[in-house]
Amino acid sequence: MRELRTAEIIAVGSELVTPHRIDTNSLSLTGRLNDIGIVVRAKAVVGDDPGDLSAVLRAAIARADVVITTGGLGPTEDDLTREVVAETLQLPLEEDAEILETIRRRFARRGVRMPEINRRQAMVPRGATALPNPNGTAPGLLIETGGQLVILLPGPPREMQPMFDTHIAPRLAERAKGRRVLRRVIKITGRSESQVEELAQPIYAPLRDAAIRIETTILASPGLIELHLSASSADVEAAERALDTGVAQLAAALGDVVFSTDGRALEEVVGSLLNARSWKIAVAESCTGGLVLGRLTDIAGSSAWVTGGVVAYANEVKIEQLGVPAELIAAHGAVSEPVAKAMAEGVRTRLHADVGLAITGIAGPSGGTPEKPVGTVVVAIAASATEARTFRFVGDREMIRRFSTAAALDMVRRS
Amino acid sequence: MRELRTAEIIAVGSELVTPHRIDTNSLSLTGRLNDIGIVVRAKAVVGDDPGDLSAVLRAAIARADVVITTGGLGPTEDDLTREVVAETLQLPLEEDAEILETIRRRFARRGVRMPEINRRQAMVPRGATALPNPNGTAPGLLIETGGQLVILLPGPPREMQPMFDTHIAPRLAERAKGRRVLRRVIKITGRSESQVEELAQPIYAPLRDAAIRIETTILASPGLIELHLSASSADVEAAERALDTGVAQLAAALGDVVFSTDGRALEEVVGSLLNARSWKIAVAESCTGGLVLGRLTDIAGSSAWVTGGVVAYANEVKIEQLGVPAELIAAHGAVSEPVAKAMAEGVRTRLHADVGLAITGIAGPSGGTPEKPVGTVVVAIAASATEARTFRFVGDREMIRRFSTAAALDMVRRS
């Protein structure tokens, strides 16, 4: 049997070649394939056109050991993956009585008669294995052709992912002979991409030339830099060790800007730190308008360490709800360290928290002045002591709000 | 000269075939191509492998009038788009003295000598037009071959997009003979995808068979359904009229669940409604933890109609900051219409707003009871009168929070 090393993924659907929708199935599929040691060589997206799909399919089969399609298995006339694959592989389509019955029952459970068009979903290319779909009507299909696998999966992620995990992953893992792609992610905040690159560069080279070669990639978004390390090997233990060493070396070189090497998000790290001390946090937000609280409360169980918060857009809210002295705002302006400190202390006391966090700033596009341009953001934290820090972020409104959120969460982590 | 009707887009880079990064350049390129009447047939993503890139390139040239590549124009050995395209089209590469000088000057401005590897970026396939890149070192390339266009653009969006707009769009528009793809989006909340589909279905068919054919697509995410209508025609005025009629018919059939037909988000619609009345809003959030405020304050200028809000996770915050009577929570529970109403009235009065909005619910995964299962969410709104509504959402924590946010914003719109 041919060893399975490479895959190509084809997403089918005219909505995926518009400006409005992107194929994300290929990301989760790539992760799952990598986990069992299969590398993705290329990906394609085609509209609902039989000629284009057939050509793309033939090209993929010429290159890869595994070809996976997603989408186009529905009952309507736009859905033509099943037919085009059968024709391209020159396999006749035959109705499968068992699948038909399963689809009929699915409709019956909802008290509806199966529409005649759904009958198409019971057609199976000769020799193919049908893959049950507990989350939808369209079964998947697995076709073995000359040692290669052609796999047809439904488009909706909640149907596609469980089908892959239950029926495809075990078969592929068996044939991939234990080779796996292992990954580590180092997450960093408070540094720019080029600053991280400069510190990491001297460590990359030996990692790439090691016995177990480690590949590195850097990904940047506002307030978050990720360094990805990956190693492909059949010796999983040795690969794990090589990655651990690489992560340790990079983390040491980068210092305390690294907040996570185990996949956790910044808000999760902050949550665990608070939880470990049985501390609760309350947040007063101005320019971030609820985003910091939104991220903290994204974490299930956050009610154990978040008491709540105040979004104080208007100055009177800062004064009345947070007890910021009106004179302080008049003297220093709402975006200033004294006001941020008073907000942090106010929200800590009034919302019965151990830690008070405050963010005030100018996210733009208007509201900037020569002394306090758009992007000026002050973060304050009140615990046993109160401290504040002023940042100057560059970017549009959304970027400044995201930078501010990351900076605020990171100040909690550091204190 | 060949009329340009179809395009294919190829994104080049090994990082784009990992689970961590997705090609988004193709979305903005597709929008820009559609605007000048060119339809995208297919898209591909390939790693930094010359054989794969050459094969994908040849296949695209066999199908499309315009082939655009993004990425792989950098100076390192991984960057091979320029070389592979030249070889595939059998054009010799020649060093362009002018480009070399531009790159040298770019480095000199930063006080740095040009590294020798950047010399590769001055190589141009014979007969190609180099496209200046004011935002980076890699020039783009435009190659005319047998009436078709092959266009090489850099990968970073801030370099790629201005280059397309300045140098490519005008040339393509001239050759596309005035044909354009026009779009409308109808945004709906408070209905499921299948409910919208059922109401819209009878209207679709005549739209598809009209003189100017209108294509429709439905896109669903938690709390938001979008109906996209598009028409491709050289008679822009007639296409605009046909789309306006289609939008009007669909909006009439769907009724008041339609909140926007002009592209605006729900929070923008709510903001304009409040602004028009010179009303200000304040929000008390429990299960959504700041997400409603986060969305409202996403809008530039929202400080004119948002005074602020309180995130009341702990019951004592509901009692002290919002004035919810402790007896009310004891009698009905924190997730109840009486408590939600008291929260809405409390935040309205205490934060000096005209409208008070409150959300309390159980986002899960824990905290549910048989009477109030996970997904139970109460939204209350206090203005001249106070009303509350109880929802039962289905999904995970994130989906319930997103559904709740949309439902809350929609209650403001409706009142």
C-alpha cells in the first residue's frame, strides 16, 4: 500500500469565489492532517462549475497521495461534487438503499417527508465507502483509486469535522506509519514583529539544521506575536524533546514578553493567575468600551474571578460611578495617568475586587490633540499599590482598541 | 484584443498551507475584480515549491483571461514566483537597472547598504512591465501573453492593494469594456437561515430568470443572516434598477427582521437611530460581559450616543451599581425578567441615559438548570416604558454570547 505523505484540499462552492466568504475548512483539515504526519501541498477553491472542478481534481490527483474535497454534496442542482468526482474517476453512480433510508428517517424524525431532490444524496460511486453524517443529510464518500485516496466531505464545519475525526483520521493514521507533525506556539505581547524576529533570528539557524529539523514561522496581529515551531518525525519522543529545547531557548532569549508556550490566550493566563491567588478583578474601560471585559468573560468559569466592570465613556460616569474627582479630569484631562489611577481605584473599591484595571485613551479617528494624539492610551492597575503607564499606539481605531486591550491584560499579568 | 472576463488567483507561500494562516488577499482582489466586471473562477494556494507552482500556474493560464499571483517576490531563496513564472512562460529573466537603483535608494534612505540578495528583486522577465511598489522593495510584474494577462503582486496587503488600484485596475477596466458586477446585501437578525430561505425562495426564481440575471447567496452566522444579490452587466443603470427592485421585493417579503440594505452593521443602525433622536444609551451586561458595549463603541463617534455601561457579573454589582433590589434576585433569580428590567432601569438612571439596555443570561457551559437551561437569556430595555423578553439560544458559549448581543441590539432598534 502506498504511504500517505501529501494531501491537497479542494473547497467547492460558488460562494467561495466571491469577496464575501472564505474557505476555512482547509485550516482545520490541515491541522488534522499535520497531526498524523501528512503535509498539505496545495489548496484550491472552485465555483460550482463541472469543468473547472474536474480539471482541478485531476491536477490534485496527479500530485498528492490524499485529495479531500469539501462542499457540493447537498441536494440542489448546484451541488455537483459527487457527480464530477465519479465522472472524473470513471466510476458509475449507484443508488445506495441504506443511505436513502437513513435520509428518509432523518426527515421523518422532523415530521417531514423527504423531498425528492434529496434522493441524489444517496448516490454512491461504485466501490466507494459511504461515511455516515449524524449532523446532516449528506454522507461523505471515501474512494480508493490506485493507492491514492479521494475523500468527499460535506461543507458545513459541524458536519465535516466530526466526520473526519471519526472516519478518516484513524484510516490515514494507520497508513501514515506513525510519522507526525508536532507543533509548539510561543505567544508574545508588548513587542513588534521585527523586535521579536531580531531576538529570535540567532536561535532559528541551529534549530533548522538540527537532526530533527524545526521549522519556524512568525505571525503578527495587533497586540499579539506568535512564533510557531514545528517538527515532522516518526520518532515522536525525540521530536517532542527537540521542540521543548527550541521553545526553552527562544523563551529565554525573548524574556518576559512571552506570556504563553502552551496555547493559552492572554486572558486565560490572566484568569489562571488571578484564580491561583483567589483574587477578583474589576475593570473600568473608556476607549476600549467593553473589549477587555469581553475578552476576560470569554473564558468559561470567569465569574469566579471577574466581579464586573464599568464602561465610562461620558465623564459624568467616570465621576459618579467610579468616584473620579471632577477636578482631576479638569486639571489633567480624561486621558491622563492621575485619572486612570482614580478609575482603577474606584472600580476596585466599588465593585468589591482585589484588582482594579482601568483603560482610558483616544482610539480616534477624531479626538486627538498635538500633546495627546490619537493612539495615546493610559492603563492603570490598582492592587496593593496603584501604577499607571502611558502608551502611544499607531493604527486605525480597531487596531488601537486591540493594542490597548492586549496592553491592559498584559499589565495585569505582569503585576 | 481579448476581452477580459474571468480571473484566477494564486497565493504563493508555504505559510499559507499550514493550519495557522489563511490567504485573505484573494478576497480583496475578488472584490476589486468584480467591481470591473471580472469574475473569479477559481483560487489556489501553493507552498514554495517550483514544480507545484508551475503546474498550478499552467492550469490557471489554460482557463482564465487574467491570472494573478500574490506573494513570493521577496529577496530570499524561498521567494520563487518571479523565476517560476518566467520559466513557465519561457521568458528569459533580465536585470532592470532602474529597478535595482530604486531598491538601492530605498535602503540608502534608511542608511543601510542594499544586501546582495535583494538584487534578485530587480530581475524582470523579458517584455514584462514592472509595477512600482512605494510600500516595499518588491516591484510587481505585468506580463501579456497571447492576449492573456499574468500579474505578479507582492504578498503584504499594504503593498499589494495600492499596486492593484494604481496600476492594474485601470488597465483591466479598459479591457473589460465597462461590464461591472454590482452587489447589494440585505442584513437580517432574529430569524434562522432556513426561515429566511423559505420566505425568500419564491422571490429568487423570477430574479434569476430576469433580463438582467440576479444571483443570490445566503450567509449565516450567529445572530446575523445576510442575503447577497449580484448582477453582472455593461448596462450599469439597468443593473442598479434590477437590484433595487430585487432588494425591495425581498425586504417586503422578509418584513421587519431586515435591519439594513445599505451595508451598515446592526450597531451602526442602532447608533443612527439614537443619534437622530439625540438619545443616549447605557448598557448593563451580565452574560455578554461587555460585548454589546464593545460593538456599540466600535463605531467612530459613538461617544455622542453612548454614556457607558456596567458589566455586572457578581450579584453585589447588580445590587450596588445598578440598584437591583436584593429581594428581586432572591425571589426570581439573576436570570429573570424582573431582574433584567431592574438592571435596565438602574443603568438608565444612574448613567444618565435616555435608553437603558440590560442582558442577563446563562452562556454556559455550566450554570444551567432544568427550568433555566444554558442558553436562557433575558433582554430588557428601559425608555419611556420598560419591557423584557426571554430567549432560548442553542449553541456553545461563544454562539450564545453572539446571539445575545445581536438580540439585545435588535431590541433597541425595534423600540
